[in-house]
Amino acid sequence: MINSLFLINPSGEMFLEKHWKSVVSRSVCDYFLEAKEKALEPEDVPPVIHTPHHYLISIYRDKLFFLSVIQTEVPPLFVIEFLHRVAEMIQDYFGECSETVVKDHMVMVYELLEEMLDNGFPLATESNVLKEMIRPPTILRSVVNTLTGTSNVGDTLLTGQLSTIPWRRAGVRYTNNEAYFDVVEEIDAILDQSGTTVFAEIQGVVEACVKLSGMPDLTLSFMNPRLLDDVSFHPCVRYKLWESERVLSFIPPDGNFTLMTYHVNAQNLVAIPVYVKQSISFFECGSDGRLDVTVGPKQTMGKTVEGVMVTVHLPKTILSINLTATQGSYTYDNGTKLLVWDIGKLNPQKLPNLRGSLSLQAGAPKPEENPSLNIDLKIQQLAISGLKVNRLDMFGEKYKPFKGVKYITKAGKFQVLTITASINKYT
Amino acid sequence: MTDSKYFTTTKKGEIFELKAELNSDKKEKKKEAVKKVIASMTVGKDVSALFPDVVNCMQTDNLELKKLVYLYLMNYAKSQPDMAIMAVNTFVKDCEDANPLIRALAVRTMGCIRVDKITEYLCEPLRKCLKDEDPYVRKTAAVCVAKLHDINAQLVEDQGFLDTLKDLISDSNPMVVANAVAALSEIAESHPNSNLLDLNPQSINKLLTALNECTEWGQIFILDCLANYTPRDDRESQSICERVTPRLSHANSAVVLSAVKVLMKFMEMLPKDLDYYSTLLKKLAPPLVTLLSAEPELQYVALRNINLIVQKRPEILKHEMKVFFVKYNDPIYVKLEKLDIMIRLASQANIAQVLAELKEYATEVDVDFVRKAVRAIGRCAIKVEQSAERCVSTLLDLIQTKVNYVVQEAIVVIKDIFRKYPNKYESVIATLCENLDSLDEPEARAAMIWIVGEYAERIDNADELLESFLEGFHDESTQVQLQLLTAIVKLFLKKPTETQELVQQVLSLATQDSDNPDLRDRGYIYWRLLSTDPVAAKEVVLAEKPLISEETDLIEPTLLEELICHIGTLASVYHKPPSAFVEGSRGVMHKRLPARTGSGESTESPDVGTAAGGSAPEAAPSIIPSQGDLLGDLLNLDMAPPTTSGPPPPTTGMQMGGMDLLGGGLDSLMGDESEPLGGDIGGSPAMGAGFGAAPAVMPASLNAPVGGGLGDLFDLGGVGMPMGAYIPPKIVWLPAMKAKGLEISGTFARRAGVIQMELILTNKAMSVMTDFAIQFNRNSFGLAPAGPLQVLTPLGPNQTIEVSLPLSTVGPVMKMDPLNNLQVAVKNNIDVFYFSCQYPISMLFVEDGKMERQVFLATWKDIPNDNESQFQIKDCHLNSDAASSKLQGSNIFTIAKRTVEGQDMLYMSIKLSNGIWVLAELRVQAGNPNYTISLKCRAPEVSQCVFQCYEAVLKN
């Protein structure tokens, strides 16, 4: 099972280590640091590294490496999932996951890690359970603790630890009982030069924030559940009922959790909300080129597209650019050759356009690579797949909860391929 | 208030200050102090000096303080074992606490303190906790057994904890079951042969029930454990599958993949015509696709596993090509894996899309990725015939980019395309030749040279092109040199008139100026071929090449089956069996997919069988993997050929053996036209008729090796042979895992004056093996096969055959280390495999090894004393006469015996097959089981081996 965990910052410094079995020397990380040196980007470090005596399995998240050391045959996915859980736990407890935060709460992180694994076996990884055992820091509590001498550590055995619903603690009380669901969909798409969809799919997730007293039993049903053929659920969802009746029936964990994720990859169901007209070209002779990008709405179901942003990695040989945007503003970093055009809201009457000239380094040949445009966007109150929640019912408790559903669509990995053309003379 | 404040004190008196605070009366101050200590500990500062003070804080009812002290203890107990004893009492007391949380915490912490003295005290509390009324305590105790086992395995067994743990599998609480399974699995890993997880239908049922109710991590343990079970029949298999399927929708990807493993394994047992079977297949695709939208690290592991699944059951993902398209911001390790799977899934239906993608990738920035993309285009061409034309034109476009590594990579794959579709795309050769100068990688150069050689008749200036390569012949890598040699010989055979000089030049470069044996051997073979019979040479060198197979990097079926059983593990990420790399894999058992056993008669119908056979990848026998194609045109020249025509029994085999490499090999290649090669062929300048100009420049050195090798023929006299020569037991030389399913075990024997290599060949792969051949590397005593390997019938799956191969001692000689080391190459229709073994030198002791007494005396005196070595043979209970007759059986001859003061001195002589004499004096004292032996020999390096034989013979 998992032997040790090291937290490493991007400069290669190990700032936290935790061992669940015998202590493994820090020097084992050298193999990892070597691999990190070789990789161009921190994202490119291979997640599984084989050393003579250990395996190093790592993830890169929030600009930190979480590196675990294992010695025996352990499912790597198990380890990777666990590492993500650690990152989520830190995020959950302290509001963000960063080196500073971990250093500020070193002892608590250490206590938490001890609760999460025993001898390398996961012990308590549910945020609800952990929070019962070690209470998250709040300003109020630390003041109270100092005054009264009480501690952050719970001293009773959690009822939830062993019941058949480990994700929910007993005796939850709220004055305002509320249940909110966010349906968030991300479009991953690749469009080719002419705007044809090469590939498109929707990654959807239903995030829940449930603050209900007692032991509520919820049933969530959709208008069009047939859309969902590929789903994965939080353990609380009764799978049998989904199979037979296509409803989500569950006793929810307390607080925020991910109820389900799904994905829709049937091409005809994936609407592409924007189109991009672009041309990047270079003069056959001379060292100049032109860039012209226009973004317009396509299938938006009558909603406004907001937060539109276009990111391009320009060819390495570009020396400088001179562009004008009809809407929004652009930034360009000459070091990384990264061009970011922040458009904002899309106005169908007046399409935003970015155009101007590119100049190449003197004598450099026409660039070979075809930069691709990454598009970011957001549409409020719309799930682009058309998924709609029908109703939410509650059983088992008597009060009437506040209920709400929010929809949002975002761009995930949304890219438009380009082709650099050559032009003979200025037109 | 944050913890960073704990790090601010860096003054010298820090430890003292902490000490004072730890001993403070105020609880709050104590706790703060312990926190400071822990904080220092977490960043790697040594605070072990505070051990007694921290342990003193352990007696408290404040749970947080207790936990903090425990954290400290776990870290430092090992370095201060004596002090750690101080804590034992508190632990024992805590294990009796009324609060289950405290009981569990105590037993959990105790298990983490890896100090022997503490573990002794742990046993009693642990026993109680394993039977605790509270499941939380039981589940913690279960893990503690695994911890204890890690520290002291014997103790755990003696105390009967393993049985208690097994009982916990039937516990009423699913969490306890899951932890018991996890603990047992971990323990079982260090005891591969124990029946710790002895699964039966009842326990399986318990596990399946627990599966629904335990945590996600527990589900992983249970699923991995289920995967080790072999259901009794297809019904049981189906019912397990049905109960596992809902796990495919779990949010935890590790649960999903473990479930996939169970299903992939148990599906094997289901009849293919069952409706459920196809339903299951359909259900597997979506979860696998979903894994690809997870974090990149998860994607990577998933992709490595999908790679296996696609090879085993391509139908699952055949419609999901698009999800494997590479995204711009995928990490490079994900991109490379996706590319691999794209090619595996490429088919006529989707090839257009795939090609468009690949072309896009070939213009990206990352060099490794671009190379792989170019290679992928070539593989598509080979795999999908309809697309070949388009692939070739895409490759040509890429060559036009003139990007150096793209061009080289493209040329390498175009060579493969030529092999697959001969005489179809030669029009592009002109374009290729334009890029000759930019090739700087050996593989690309070799590929280009191959193309020029192969199509020499269509390239006007082929001779010039090849000549340009020849200038720097010695600086080229072996790959290029070999290729250049072959290409020029091809050129010569096609255009003999203009290229004589060139061919002579390359032959002399290869044979005279090179110290690479492969190159030299190939050079000589060509030279001799050309000089003997150019017609035959033409037939050999320009023979029609076998087609290359479509899929070049498929995993061998036995390995693939094993890996499928290991889906989701490290083995599946590395595509190697766990035994190959897991640290201290104490003989990990190979896992196999279960064979299908039907519960009813109907499922055994023959059409089911054929359906199953049809889905398995079939390997046509005439196809060899393209990796070998650089050597393909050499055919099997470097191996003794398979004996399909049944050569004469090796009565004269002793003499023939030495020239097996040349004689036997070429014989059957050249067919009836050629005369058997005589021993003098290398010596005489009998050059072929059409090779007029050559004789004059034939170097003299050519004669030497051949003449020497053949002239030196040996007679292994027919001296009568006493029976009872020592034959070591057969051992496995080549395990099946290393040889794509072929297992070879064997031994050496000397029977009636003939050395024999006795082999057992076992086919553990799924396909039939044919065309066996064997060859030895040069070795210390010139051992060589005296005849071909006689495996006349094809070796079917799971068949075993015993073969005995007569050996001669007239092969080429090279000193090995150890002296009796023998490197062997065995070939079959699948591949060539190499292994090395050690033979008992006693098989080289010849029958006429009895020396005259006088000669013995004189020789003994003659050999300098420096050459004498003395050994002890321990625990031998034979008397001198029995020893003497036993040794005689192995051709160790006693010449004289002397008895001095109750000590028998036996004088013996041995003659090795290469004429080396070894003289020995064996001293046997009655009643003393230890013999002393002195060996004298002019070549003292054999003494060690001879001594080993003495020991082996006397003790058996």
C-alpha cells in the first residue's frame, strides 16, 4: 500500500513528508526530480516512475506535486485517486491548495494525513467524516480554543464511520433547510480550419449543496434522462433505481458534494455555441504576416455567450505583433508567445474582431506550425446538452426544504485548428 | 493563528525551551509545545532528544494531545527502542478503554511502532481487539495484523492471527470485511503459495454482499480479490459479473478499472452466443471512455490498460476512435499513449479521419510525438491496405517539409511499406534519394540503403549512392554496415558488370577490417556464395521476402492473458508480468485467464468453439514481424535450418558438425543444384564461373578460418564406455515468459562417447510452433550441434517434446566466463530466443583418458607447482574403491592407488575433448567424510570446473 507522501513545489523543494510505514529516505525523490528536469512542462512529468526499489506515483495539481512512494504492487489508479483526494481535502479545509496554506497548517495537515491512511490503507477520506474528527480552522474557533482550552479533535466515535451510509453524519440540524443543485457542462471540442466539428463531447457534472436536517431521502428526476448513457455516481446514489426507473434516489452527504458526472459524446447532441473565422498568413517573401480572427455566436439556444476568451500560442519565430481588437482587449507575452484576447460578452449585432500584422524575426523562414486557438466561454442558465431537472422530492423528514437548480455551460478543451497560409502580395 | 509560528524559533536553546514547555503544568502550554515538536518533525528537524518529555504527555484524556504524542512516537520509537517501552503501559491500558475510538487508536498506533519489544506486548491487546464488539475496533485491528506481519511474520503465524483474520471475511460489517480482505491480500503477496485467500462460493457471496455496502477503497480491495477467483462454471461467472457491473458507474476510477478487470476475466468463461455476453461487451465501453475525461494522470493509467483491452477485445472500443484524438494541451505522456491506441483501432471505416489527425500531429512541436505520428502513418498503411496510397502521399508531403527528423522517420516507415506492398510505390524512390544527405540516424540510413539495394535496377546511380556511403564504412553503426554489405551484394547480382570493384571493396571491408563477428560472418557467407555459385547466390540474396505482419508490436498472447488478469496494477502500466519487475516478487504466481467450462451441454457446441477461435488474432505462418526484416533478406543463414526434408542420421555427424554453419545451412537453401561443400572448399580458389575477376583479389585470410575449422576434425574414438556416467538433472534454461511461450529445459550427457544435449521443449503459447533450429555461440571447448534440431512435427499448444541433440567439439572456440558457459540461440517460427547454460565439464572427458603410469609420473613432475590447485570435497561417504569406480563411469580413470597411514591416495587422469590432460590426486581418509583433491593441469583455469565435476559425480 501507500508508503509515503511527499509534497514538492515547482522548484523541486520537498516541504512536507509523511510516512505511513517505515521511513523512506527523501533521496528517493531524486528519481522524480530527474524526470521533472527532463520534462518541458511540469504537466509532462510521467505519473508513474520506476526506481530500483520503489515506485513513485505523482500528480501535478494546483502547481504542486503530490508524490507517493509505494513498494508493492498497488493499483496505480488507487494511488492517484487518493492523491487527488488529499489535494481536495486541503482545498476543502483551508479554502485553497497551495504551499503557503500547507505550511501555515502543517500540523493539521499532518494530523489529517494520519487520519486518511492507516498503514497505507485508506481510513477516512470522506470530507464529512474528517471534519467530525478534526474540525476545520475558523477564526472564531481558534479564538474559542485558546480561551477555553478545548481542542480541534473530536473525541467521540462518529456514527457515520460504520453505518451503511458512511458519507452522512447523524444528528444534522439546520434552521434553514436547503438543497441546491448546479448542472455544469463543459464542451470539449476540436473544430478544423473550416469550422467543421472534428470531435465534440460534453462533460457534465451535477454538483450539490445540501443542507438538510436529519436523514432526508431525496429523489431527483430529469425531464430527459435518456440523454445520459454514460454516468458515474457518488456512492450514495442507489444504482438499481437508476437502472430501472432513471431517477436519482439517495440519502445525501451533508454539505457540498458531486452527485454525478456524465458525458455525452453523441455528435448530434453536442451543440457548438460559437464559430470562429480566422486566418493567419505570412507573405511569401519578407518577414510579415497577418492575423484576422472573428468570433460569432452559433447554436446558443437564445442565451448570451459570456466570458469569451481566445488564447493562441503564436509561432516561436514571431518577433512582435500589432493588432487591434474591436471589442475587449488583448495581451501578448513575447517570452511565451502567448496571445490572449479577452472579449467578454458576445454581441450578435456587432461581432468582435481582432486583426493586425505579425512580424517575424529577420531572416526566419515562414513558420511551419499551425497554432490552434483555444476558446473559453460561459453560458448562464443553459445546459448545452439540453438536460433539465424535472423535480426533487424529499422523503423521511417532515419539513419543507428550499430547492434550486442552476445551469451553466462552459468551454472545456475547446480548440479551433488553423492553417497558416502563404500570400503573395498585400490584398 | 497559523502553524508557521512554530517554525519561527530557530535559536540555539530551542530544544531546552521546548523541554521546559513540555513539562509545564498547564495543559494548553503542553499541547502547544507538542505541536511545535511535531511541526519541527514534519519538516525533517531532529527532535528525538525530547522523547521522554513527549512520552510523559501521553497520559492524558485530551484526545488531540494523545494523537499528537502518538504521531511523535511513531516517528521516533524506532530510534529509541528502550525509551519506547515506557509507552507500552499506556497503550495496553488504552486498549481497554471504554471509548472504542481510543481502543482503536491505541491498537493502530502500537502496530505502527516498529520496535520488536513493543510487538511482544501487542499480541494480547490485538487478539482482544480482533474480537471487539465494536466494528470500528475490529476493522482497525484487521489492518494491524498486516502491520505486525510486516514486522514479524513468524509471530503472526504462531499467534494464529491469520486464522482470526480469515474469520473476519465473514464478519457482519462490510467495512471489517473489506479491511480483512485488504490485510490478507497484502500478507498473501509475501506468501504466494499460501492459501490465505481461499475463496469458495460462500465466501464469494459474502464479498459480493460487502461490495455493495463498503467504502470505495474497500470496493477496490474486494474487486481485486474477486479477480483471483476462478468460478466453477459459466453460470457462476455470469452471476458474479451481474453483481459487479454496477461498479462500472462508480465515481472512483480505481473502482471502475478493478471492476473492468473482474469482468474481462470472467467474461472469458461466458459462452459467446449468450445475449448477456454481448450486453456486457456494450456496457464496458462507456466507463472506459469516461476514464479519459478524468485528470491526465488517471488518463495515462487508463490508456495503458485500454491498450491491453483493445488487443484482447478490439470490439469493445472499435466505435470510440474519436475519444483517442489528441488534444492540444494533453501532457506528452497522454499523447503518446493515445497515438498507440489510435493505430490499434484504425480500420478501413475510420482510416480517413485517423490519417487527417495524424497529419496534423506531424506538424506539432514535440519531436518525440511528431516522430511517433509519422511512424503511425506508416503503420496505418501497412494495417489498412486501402489507405496505403493515401499514407504514402501523406508521407511524401511530410518529406517535402524537409524537417530533418520527419524526413528520417518517414523513410524508415516507407521501407516497411515497400516490404508490405512490393512493386507498387517505387515511383517515390526518386524523392527519397533527394534526401540522402540529410539522413544522420542509423535507422534511417539503414532503411535508405535497403531501399537502394532492393531497387538497384531502377535507380540509375545506385552504385554511386552506395559508394558514397562506403567512404565512411567504419564510422557507421553495425546496422548500417550490415545493410550496406547486403545492398551492395544485391546491386552486384543485379548489375554485375559495373559493380565488381564495389563489391570487392565492401567484402574486404567487412571480412578483413572489421572486428564485428556478425559483419564478418555475413561477409564470408556472401563471398563464398558468390565465389561458388552465383546462381545460387542470386536465389538466396534476391529471394522473395516473406510479407511482414500488420501488427508489429502486439503483446505475446500468454503475456497478454496474464496482463489482462492484472488490469489496473503496475504490471498493466509497464506491460510486463509482475514477476519481471516487482521488488522481491517472492515467486509471484502467474495468473491465467480461466478456461471456459460450461454448466450445460448446450454451451459445448462446436460452433461456439469456432466463434471463439475466430476472434483470436491469427498469425499466418509465413509472416514474420517486421523488426526482423532488416535481416530478412539473409533468411536463416545464421541459423541451422529446420529439418523438413529429414537429413541423414548423424552417423558421420561428428565431422559434419563443424561446418554446419556453412554446409548444412547453405545446402538446403541452395537446394539440389549445389554440391555438398567439402572440407577443402574454402582453401581452393574454385570460384564460380561467372565470377571471373574475383579470384585474384581473394584474400588469403579467407582460407584460414574455414580451413582451420574444418581441417581440425576430431575423432572421438569408439572406446568402450562403462555405464553410469553422471548426468545432471534437467533444469529450466529458458522460461516460457521470456520466449513467447516456448519453454526449454534440459541437461547434457555423454552417452557411448557422444555428447548429447537433451532438451525438453514445451509450447506454452496458444499458437503452433514449427521450424525449430538451434545454434551455439562460440564457446570454450568448441561445442557445436552435430546435426540439426530434430523436431519433425509441429509443436502444438501445451505439447511437450523431448529431443536429444548430438554435439561435436569442433566448433569455433572462444573463452567464456565461466569456462563452461554456453550461449544458445533457438529459433522457431515465432522468433529467435537466446539463453545461456552451464554444462558439466565431465561430458568432455574422453574415453581414452587413461594415462600410462610412467607418463603420469613424468607429467606430474613436469607441470609446475603453480598450476596445482587444491580443493575439499565435504560430506562424501564413499570408500576409495567405490569412489574410484564411480569416477570411472564419468571417464575419470584411476591409475594408481597408494595407502599411507590409513589414507588412500588415488592418482587419476582425465583427458578433455580438446586434448588437455588433467591429473588428480584424491586423498581419502577412512572415517573422514572430507576428501582432499589436488589437480594439476597445464591449463589451470579448467581446475575449478573439474573439481565441480568431482563433487557432482561423487555426491550423486
